[in-house]
Amino acid sequence: MKMKTILAILFFSIASLTAFSQDPKPDTKTNSQITTNAVVYRLFPTQNTFIFIKLNTQTGQMWLVQWGLEADKQTQQILSLEVLSYMEVNDRFTLQKTENIFNFILLDQHDG
């Protein structure tokens, strides 16, 4: 009898966990709610530990940033200063890694 009680409790606990682990409702936030945590600049890591790509998420401009403990090892070089959008919307652009470690895809999250 004790074994049946334990199995019943175990069954109902697993059933309740799966019942509450469903996908949440679709995101119905407005644009102002989505951009509250948005930032203008994001750093994207590369395969090189000391190199990051700094992206202006409003305009799509990019810089290569090298960090180091010594001041002479810290640099920032231009990758692209072309302004792709003049709308001041944070998190419009993002970078997506590819299988090739030297390539990233610049994505426009508003217009595609």
C-alpha cells in the first residue's frame, strides 16, 4: 500500500510539472515596453578571446575592439561607419554568428 501511495504522488507531481511547463502566451508587449531594456551599443564575442565587435544597434555601425590588461594592447578600429538607419530605435540591428569564425551576419530586426 505504501508503494502505491508513493507512485501516485510521483505520478501527480510529474503530471503537474508537465501541465505547468507549457509555452507562455505570445508576447503582446508594445514597442515602448520592448525597448526598455534595449541599449545603443552591444559587444559580440569572437573566437579570439581579446577581440569583440562593437555594434551600434541603432545605426548598424561596427568597430573591432581589442582589450588587454596593458594600455598599449587596447585598441578600437573601424569596421563599418555606414549608417544603415536614421531611426533612433535601440536593438534594431544585431549580429549573428556563422559556421565560419571570420563571418557574422548583420540582421535588421525591424525590416528584415
